[in-house]
Amino acid sequence: MKKYLGYALVFAAVLSVLYVGIIRKSGGGAASGLSASARVTFIELGSVNCVPCRAMQPVMRTVEKRYAGQVKVLFHDVWQDDTPAKTYNIRVIPTQVFLDQNGREFHRHEGFYPLEHIEKLLNDRGLKPLPVY
């Protein structure tokens, strides 16, 4: 039992480090962050200490890679700075907010959001994933 607990703690630590990397890469806590070149801004409002929020981390990385130049991915840790939570009027974490090029919200989801559903949403808006080589 102790062996599995040790593995779980190491796994959680690794996920936290990866998640912090996304925070730094995406600009951290700024509520703005629209990109002139991106057609969609995907904002993840959560916390590095929330299990479903951590589960979103690989989903966000995949979206960022597959839709590079088309989708800007931002993460806000609302337990460290609650300004984005107030700005986007969230009720639970994680919450995903999708903005169009003009900064208007066109979609919102609460809880873990599977990659397949996000890709369908993006494809329905005319975005196409980059080819895999």
C-alpha cells in the first residue's frame, strides 16, 4: 500500500510541475490574453491543486500543439488570483471558456472536458488540426 501511495505522490508532483510550466508559458494570471492571430482563445479556469483541473493539463497541451496559431490556450489558477474567476463569473472549477477573435464568449463548459469534445467544438468553428508527421 505504501508503494502505491509513493507512486501517486510522485505522479502528482510531476503533474504539478508540468502544469506550472503551462501557467508560465501562457502568461500566468492575466485575465486578458487575446491573440490577434488566434481564431479562438481557450481559457481554462482552475487550480494546480484540483484533481480534475490537473487532468485537463494534457488536454490543453494537445489543443495547443494540434491547433497552433489557431487557438491560444490560457490557464488561470483561481485559487492564487480570483480576478479571472470574477471576470468570467465561474461557479466551479475547472471551467473552460472559449472566446472568438473579438473576445466574445461563444462556449463554456464546467468540469473535465474531454479532448474529443473540444476538437469537435473547434472543428465545427472551421478550425483544422495541424497534420501529424
